[in-house]
Amino acid sequence: MEYKELLTALAAACGLDRLEPDESNMVHLGAQGTALTIVAEDETRTVVLLSEIGSLPAEGRERFFAEALKANWLFRGGGGATLAINPETDALALNQALPLDMLDGEGFVGAVRRFLAFLVRWRTLARNWSDAVEA
């Protein structure tokens, strides 16, 4: 399936008429601070989902990083996505590469839903980390 076909399936699932990539092959969903970016990488035939989780916690960073690294082990804590630091903003981010040739519309919509569920989980954890450190 091709990238535009996947976007058509996602638009339908979101109740939108369509989703059109910009000149960089990117689609941005949501508002600033909660945005999800979807981009097709033509050379590798992958679709990448990415979003910033938020600022790194001011306190308890070592334990937070340890949890993030544990989550990256076999991709379990991110549902197939990886936690990283965006080098441009220094914010914690979640990203996932999906092979275009292995996706269909339904599978892509499911992958986006799983990604968003883990994104919400990590955003909540990052926001509440100071409380979690004290618990």
C-alpha cells in the first residue's frame, strides 16, 4: 500500500475528509504541544510516527532515563516505538518507523492508535515524574 492510501484510511478513521502531506511528505495532526507528525521516507519505504512527549523532568532524571531505557528494551514500553531526545529541542520524544510494504489501511490506523496510547502514557509519566520519584 502507498503512503497516500494509508493517509486516506487514517483520515476516514479520524472523521476527516483527507490528510495531505506537505512538501516534505509530512502530515501534522493535533495542536502544538500535542502534535503527531507522520512522514514517509521514500528511500527506506518507511512511514515514521513521531511526537514530543515534553520537557525532561527537572528532578529524578537518572531514574527517569533508566525507565526510558528499560522501555526501549525490545520496544515493550513504547509498543514498538522508541523513546529519544529530540536533538533540535532537547525534549523527550517518541518515534516509530513502520515498513510501508507491510502496512494496509487497517493496520496503519491500529499502529497510530497504539502509538498515541503509549504517547499519552509517557506524557503522563513525564508530567508526574516528580510525584512518582517521591512515592
